[in-house]
Amino acid sequence: MRIGISSMNNLDVIRPEVLAPAVEERGFDSLWMGEHAHIPASRDTAYPAGGDLPKDYVHMADPFMSLAVAAAVTKTLKLATGVCLVLERELFTLAKEVATLDRLSNGRFIFGIGAGWNEEELANVSPVPWKRRYTGLKECVAALRALWTQDLCSYQGEFHHFDRVWSFPKPAQKPHPPVVLGVAGRTGIAHAAEWGDGWYPSDVGAKDYAGRIELFRKQVREAGRDPAGVQISLSTWTPDADRLKRYRDLGVTRAVISLGRGAVEPKSADDVMRLLDGYAKLIPALT
């Protein structure tokens, strides 16, 4: 099992040109950065992990710009969005951002995506109804895949539709960077199993992930796909050795340890380095 690191991408805590080399040098395989372009100040949607919304959610920088900086100062580190809220982004710009970052990183990009958890946030920027967000997510990815793989393409869907266009550059990875779905509920799992290149759930609030992993693999098989070809990267806020070994034994491909959420929230670059040093000690026993 490989070990990755997830950052809240708060530039006041640590900048990507400092964080990325530190992650690579300690032997982690990947760096994941999520996004919230904005957080509605007044909302009815509760924070999924419970309690007050951590302030770092309000201070998240743009993941594509931060990952581009990370690409420039690393050589082998995988660079991932964890996750990109694709329904809140303009389609053609997003296609170009993904392809450009994959080219600039020489094929090191993992495209982690999600539908989000904040209903008011989606309503501010997207015509896709909250109850149909997974349909909109599936359609958006289908349109992106067409833009990445076809020299001249068109797409006709309910939420995305365009006549023949050119969209360049194309990604370095063929046919495109892996599209990994950051979802955990039953509807999201079904979509990840049907058309995702990978699955990126979070273990927040879960005592044992064995049941969900088995459900996911069952649905992958029912979709006529080989479960061995759809990797699982599991985000964790509580990375103790026994928990990670359990995930490894369940067939999880990668555990992604979150910085800035859970029991320990770093306040400075020095705090981050101390956390990385501690988490790096887990790598030899798990990889």
C-alpha cells in the first residue's frame, strides 16, 4: 500500500513549493489538494464531520495553481486534486487546466473529483439541481473525456452540450489522467463503480470500512468491470498503524493522510514538518 498526504492548501500555513519537496523527500507517493472556491457565510448545510466548519476551509487556495508549483519542484511525486468540485467550474477551462497540469508534470496528475457536500455552494455557481448532482457529475466527466481524447469533438447532454470544438493541449497520460471519485455514500459509490477510474472515499465517522469496500467491489463486478483495475485511495484523518494495516489487508491501494483535519491541525510550516516526520515512520511497515 502506498501512502499519500492531503493538504488543506492554506498558504498562510505552508506554501506548495515548501510542502511538495518535503512530502517527496520523506517517501510519500502523492500530494492531494482539495478546493472550495468560496464558502457561503450563511448556509443550512451542516459540516459533514460534525461541529463547526474548520477555518481552513475558508482559506483554501486554488489547487491547480498550487499543484503546478508543486510539479515544478518535484520529480516523481504524484499530484492530485482531492477533490476538485467539477460542477462549480467552467467545462472548457477545466479541461485545459487538467491537460496542462498533466503535461507540465510529465504525466503525474491524478484527477480526484467530487460533487461536494455544501448545497448552497453548488447553488451559487451551477444550474445543476442538488438532487441531480451525481448525474451532472457523470455528464461533466463524459464531456471532459471527449475533450481530452478527440481532436475534434462535440457533446450533447442535459447540462453540457457543445458542437464541434478543438481543445488543446491533450494530457500526457493516455487516454487521460485517472478520474478518481471522492464519494462515500451509496449513490456516489454506485457511480464510482460504474464509470470511475478509481475511488477516493474518506473514513471519517466509519469504524470499519470493510463493508463499503466489499459493496464497491460488488458493484464494480456488476458493472462488468474488473475490481483489480479500479484502485482505492482512502483518505484518513486518524492514521494509526493498526488502522492503516487493516486498510492494506482489505486491498486499499493507497492511504492518504490528511493534514489540517482531525485531531491535529498544523498552524505553521514547522508543525507540518513535524507531522510529516511522524507519518513517514509508518511507510516502511505498509509499503
